[in-house]
Amino acid sequence: MSFKDWIFSSYPNPSISGQWGLLHILTLVFCVAVIVSVTLIFRNKSEKAKRIVLWVLVALILVFELTRRIVNLIKNTSWDVNSVLHILLPRPWCAISCWMLMISAIVNKKFFYNFTSPTSLICAIIFFAYPSVGFNNKYILFENLYSIATHSLILITSILLITLKFTKFEYKNIWKEAICFAVLLVYVFLEIYVLKIEGDPMYFMPNNDVMDILSISYGAYLPLYILFMLVYLNAFYLIDDRKSVKSVFVRKKKVEILTQNEEEVKNENEKKDVVKENETEQNNLKQ
């Protein structure tokens, strides 16, 4: 195998059952080890030190993203607009996440970290739970390395954004993340229906891989998908914004107690009025 065969992934590479094989498990263990060690080392460091960690991670992502595009442009044979966009634009969810993570380091705003971290994490979880590329070939050619490395970096970076306190999930600011998510959906629909460069970037279209794994109809899958995403995204706010959530329940409880007290006072006053009416009637009868 020459370097050209490796970098262009042109060497014959038969499929194997690599899911939860040695390389898969070792990669996942490595990711967990990096997350834990970096968190322990940098969690009490300065903001500058944490930003350096983030920039190192997104720089590694950028290297893989640019290298893959350069390689694909070199071996490309069709130069129509659609083919070029197919190479240059981030298409599947994982590729979109790579660029969102890089953009988040540039923007450096809490709301964008809040948006990027959970949405990137979910596609990394899907990959490591059921990898369809990367581990499932006999040789680790560049395309395999790209897939394994970028998903590993997405997993590491998205979790470190949380553990190193780049994120702060608060319900009062959730509208900002909701706008970002809406923009993401607009881009995804543009990919599918306008640019036609990707069939199903976020696994919500019919006949996707997740739907096939679950072996359910699309009519059942789509509501489950929406419900899962709502529960999944809300979980970050429920955990991180516990005080606000708790205060809502406390206020609700106080309102219930006040309402109950008012009802009791009202009932007591009504009883007193009845007693007074009875006494008045008795006095009138005596007279």
C-alpha cells in the first residue's frame, strides 16, 4: 500500500464486523481517559488555559476537515456546482458538528456553547453506539482515520465544553439556543431540498439508519425522534439550572398554600356569618 493509496483511500479495503471490536473499545476508552484527565487538570485553571485546550481541539478538527476536502478536490472528476458543494460544505450531522465546534471557539459565547455541545454530543454518541463507518474495514485508510478521529474529537470537545464550564444552561436564555437550532434546521432542509447534497443529515427522514436499527415504521419513528430530542436537550437545563427549576416548584407550592389558606379563611368567615345569622334569628324569635 502506497501513501497515495492510503490518503485517497483507494486501496482495496474489505468490510469487517468492527463494531465493539478491539479498536472501537480502545478508541472509546481513550476518549474517556482524555476527557477525565483534561477535566481534572484544567477545571480550576484560568479561562485562558481552558481556551487554549479548546483551540487545540478545534485546530485538530480543522486539520482533518481541510485535509479531507483537499484530498476529495484532488481526486474529483466532476466540477459542476453540486459536486463541488458536495465536497466543500459540511453535510452529515457529524461534519456539521465539526464546524459548529470550530465556530463556537471563535464566537466564544455561552449561548453558542450551549447550542453546540449537546447537538454535537448526540451525533458522537450515535457513532460510538453504532458505527457505520471507520471501524468496519480491514485497514484504517485515511477515510477511516478521518471518521474515527473527527467523531472522537467531537465527543471529547462537546463534553469538555460542559466539564470546563464553557456552557451554562439556563431556561431564561434558552430562546437563544432555540434560534440557533432553528438556523441549523434551515441549513439541513437546504441541504436536502435545495442543494440536494445530503439525503438525511440529522436522521429524521424516512428509511434512515437509526430507524432501520430500531425496526419501526416512520410514523412511529418521527414522533419518538421529536420526543427524544426534546427530552435530551431539556435534560441539560434541568441539571444545570436546578435552582431555577426548584424555585418554580417552590413558588407554585407557595401559591397553592396561599390559595389553600385563603379558602380556609373564606370558609371560616362563612361559618361565622352563619352563626351570626342563627343568633340574630334566635334573638328575633325571643322578642
